[in-house]
Amino acid sequence: MISPKSVGRRRFLTYLVAAPALAVGAGLALDTPPAAALPGVPDLLDLGDALILAGAPTAHLLVLEVTEAGRVVLELPRAEVGQGLTTAMAMLVADELDARLEDVDVPLSPARPELLFNQLTGGSNSVRSLYDPVRAAAAAARARLVTAAAHRFDLPAAQLETRDGAVVAPDGRTADYGSLAVAAAGVLVPEVPVRPKPPERQRLVGRPTGRIDARDIVTGRARYAGDLDVPGAVPTVVSRPPTIGGTVRSYDASAASAMPGVLGVVKVATGVAVLAETFDQALKAKAALKVDWAPGPAAAYSDADVRARLRAAHPPFVVPPLLTLTVDAEFAFAFVGHAPMEVLTAVADVRADRAEIWFAAQSPIVAQQTIAAELGLPVDRVTVHVVRAGGSFGRRLFFDAALEAARISRAAGRPVKLMWTRNDDMRHGRMRPASHHRIRATHALGQVLTYEHRVATVKTDFRHGLGEALTAAGFDLQVAGLSLAQGFFLLTEKLPYGYGVTTQLLAEVDLPFPTGSWRSVYSGMVRVADEVMADELARTLGQDPVAFRRARMASATGRAVLDKAASAGRWGRPMPPGQAQGIAFHEEHRSSVACLVEIDCTDAAHPRVTKAVVAADVGRAVNPRGLEAQLMGAVVDGISVTLQAGLHIDKGAVREGSYADFHYARQRHSPPAFEVHLLPPSGPPGGAGELGVPAAAAAVANAYARATGTRPRSFPLDF
């Protein structure tokens, strides 16, 4: 996609921003514009390069400010959705500035319509794309603060040091950053080098650190969209159809409108909205509505129909099952809901000439543009405030709730605070697409000769920030006859093993279901099937699963990660009947992970993962504690979607409506023993947000297969 030459030399620009106190901007410039290096598919790098380019801060995007009060403020052009990004960025700033971590603030930037590229939070790109620009901005600020102090002390700048938010002279004099902020804003050319610290001088980066917002979260001070007190915004809920995409034929709101506290009832494209003084009153009035619904476009489909359409969509294998030794397998994966703990909530205040939206947006510019077009307003008359979110897993790449809130506010003529219930998002929100896989491997003399993986999936919706980011980076795979999804698939779903001649092909089936990425787009299904097949090939060839993988893995980093998981997890240790170990490996976004689990299937109806050991190489981990939390969450996700969590489709309706029937892992399903082993830093940061899920899910499947003597083919297993 992007040739190595085009990204081989990057230069980071820093500059002063007009402000009464010190404000430094940082932008990423390239020696070769990215679009010029994107003629087609050959000479591809990791998709992460495209995402970094598309998501990279550009001029006037990344701004670091030192205030007269001594606060260091980094306006973050990304979303905090629980992944701990604000803490990682605060650590980078504090490290470069030699400031105290508690003196750093990281507010979230609103949508910025003037930006060339999107403010995308996705594709595990945030730390990777921000690592160098944030450090560059902080280093530029430090150099100007030191220069200002040198003028005050009448000393050479090179003799000064920075420590704990102050500049320190050899004779003991100090000047805190707040007192230098105004003078530093006048420094055009710093008198010390403007270079970020080398890794060996970093004191915070790489040290396990608690979240800077942890106390606010546990004490309720953290503000989510539902906590905002926007003047005049009234609680609002929507009555939705029983089937996906259903529409209102007619409705009777007379009973609902007469109920206590009800302020209004309006029809919108997605249903009938009820506005009230409290959410309790709105929900009760919603239940009193009488609505005649027209069925949605998916009403003809149930699970069996979806599976049949997917199974029929596969292109044929190239190698026939004649005169060769083959291992064939088919795998099916159900739809999966995102189910973040915080339900979707958005606040909208739409007036005749402007609109203001508050929402946890992972793609705020696309949201802003779409809402502006819907309202018939210029983009610069729509403000999208990005607020923190209580979980996402890709769900908030889409801004359904924000768009709907804007429509309701316009129809009602007043500000609204819209809440999607858990049932709303389960049954009408975005789902990881269902998929079907056919794999054929040929082998002889202990070697795999060919490997063909055919993937058929319900079409994935890319109409969010990821699609725009790729387009902005010059991503035009139609030149090579491939769709955006097919190009994405080819770039991300790369086998880590030498299997001879390999082909992996994607067939998209356009079915009327609302889809979206779920902690990766395809890896959570494709790589699980690949890793289950790796175990079955090892068994067929009479080889140990770890040794089989290791012998065919080209990456030294991958072998090191696999070895670490195997040794730390005591791979191969004797296990009682009905219990077993499983292992799997995955690499993406320039990071690698291996997961070893132990499972107890002696109670066949209630298998339990009792231990998980994860080894990972992510280049340089900014905050190892945050990374450990990400990987722990990935293991729980893997346990959930492998064993029991999925969505059923019954005649165009999602059967599940809450955590009561969407069987995500509870505490009793989580492993009592959990370990994370991070390999020593091996380079700049890689991606980690989506990294652990495929390996964890596949390790659970492989452990289950070994413990039960079965060959799992349909996920989740208990469905």
C-alpha cells in the first residue's frame, strides 16, 4: 500500500502557536506525499502505516500548552474510551518536559473541520501515531522554557536542567514552568537542541503507572455524555421496531402524551422519540405508545438463512483433493454485539442556524460532516464535542446516537439528552459480521505445501472514520480491482507461518444487517480459524503444536513471544482427564502476542478457563500496566466469543437484548490465574488495542478441542 521509501524518512515539525502563554504545535510531514505512493497493491506494508498517515497529527492539530498556573495541557485529537490513552499521552508529555504527571491535563479535542486527515481512534493506531509528535511538541516546549530561564538567570542555556516542572540553575536557583510560560512564548529560536529524549533517558515511559483518571472514575467525577448538564436538554428515548431497519407505518401517542412528565413525542426515521422530565417517565411513556411497524429489510433472514448465503458465496479452491494429502475444515462465526458497559448516549442542541453535539465519537469529523449534511448546515456551524466513553470495542466508530439525537432535537425544537437502552444497542446497534470459512491445506513428508483460506462474511460497513482515513491516505484499491474491504483483508490477515503456496480470499455478502468492526475487523475470525487449523495440521503431521508453529514462523520476534508463553505457561505439563492446554499466536500492527490457556471441561456444560498466560512484544510499551489491562480484557473477550457470547437472528430480529441473554463472560468464567509477560522494548510502539483477541479466542478453542477430543467448528460453542 505504501512503499517503504515513502515512509522511510519522516520529519516532525514544531512551531509556536499564537497564545498569551507558551503553546507549541507539532505536525507530521512526509518527504513524499502518501497519495503518490499508492498506485495499487504491490509493495505493501502493514495497514498500520496507512492508518498512521491518515490519523497522524497535521498542522494545527496537536497543540501543547504550558499555562501561567503551571498546568501542562495537551488537547488530544483522539477519544478516551477506557483504553487509558489519556494516561499514556500524559506520561509522554511529563517525561519529555520533566514535569510531574499530576500537572498534566489531557482534554479531548472537538471535531476539527479544517483538518486534512481524520481524528480517527481505531486500528490500534493512537499510541503509534502520537508517540513521536507528542514527544516532539513537549521537547520543543522544554527547549523554549529552558531558553526563557537562561535569559532570566543570565546563564548559558546549556548549563540548566529541568526537574519536577521547573528549570534549575547550577547555583540552585529555580523557575517553575508557570512563571516562565509567558516569556517562553516569545522564544522563536531555542538555545538548546529541540530533540526528544533517547529511550535510555526516559523515566516514565515503560514504567507501570496507574491511570490519571482512576480516582475520578471510581468516585463518579468522570463525566460521560449522560452526566452532562446541558441547559434545556431533556431525557429522551426512542421506541424502535421489532425487526432491524423496520419503519413506522402509523402511531398513536395519545396515552403516552398524557402521562406525567412527558414533554413531547416526535417521529424520526428510526422510530418514535419520547421526551420527558426524567428517563423513568420517558421509558414508561414509550411503553404506552401504540405503533404499527413495517418490517425491516432483514425480516426474511434467520441464522440458517445467513449461514446458507455465506456458505454459498465461497470461490472454489485452486488445489483439488486429488493425489494429495489434504486437511479440510469449515468454520462458522456468529454475529457478536459490542455491548460496552456505558450505553450509547448523546446530547444535541439543534437551532435554525447551528448545532452542538456531545458524544463519545471515535470518528468525530465524519460525524460532524454527516450531521451537518443531515441538518442542511455548513460544517463549521456544527460543533461536535468529544466526551469520554465507558467502553467501545469499535462501536463508537459509528455515531448512530449522535445523528439520531440531532434529528430529534430538530424535530422537537429543543435540546435533548438521548439514551439508547441496552436493548436498543443489542437489537439495533452494530454487530461483528457473521462469517463462514473454508480452509484446505495439503501436505507431504511432514511439510505443509499449500494453504487456501476462503472467507465469506456479511459485508462490513466502513462508513466511518476508518474508511475516511484510508481514503485520505490515498487508499484506492479499486485500481487493482479490489474493494476497500478486500484490500483491508489482504493487508491485515497475513499468515505468520511458512505454508508453501498460500491464498486467502474474501467474499462479501451484502445482507441488510448493521455491521461494524469489533476489536478488529476480520482478525478475530480469520486468525482464529487459522490457529485452530495450525493445531489440526500439527496433529495430522504428528508434531507438537508449539514446535509446529515455531518451525514455520519466519519472525524472530514471533518465535520469542511463542517461546515465552510456552515456557511461562509450562506448555506440555501433564493435565488430568477433561483438562488441557491450548496455545495460539497472532501478529498485527507491528506487535506480536502468544496466548496459552488451560481449560477445565470436566463439567461439559460449563467449561472454565482456569489459567491464561500472555506474552507480547509491542515494541516499546508506554504504560505496561495499561497494556496488561488491555490484554486481560482481550482474554475475557476471547473466552466470551469462543464459548458462549453471540447474537441470534430470528426473522430479522436480534433475539438477545441484554447481558441476561448475551452471555458475555462473568467473573465465574474468568481465569483465576492470569499472567502477562512483556518482552523487552524492541523499537517504537506497536499497536495493542486489538492485538490480543484473536490469539486468546483461538487458544481457548484449541484447549477445548484437546480437553474434549472434539474439533470445534462453530463459534460460540454453546450457542
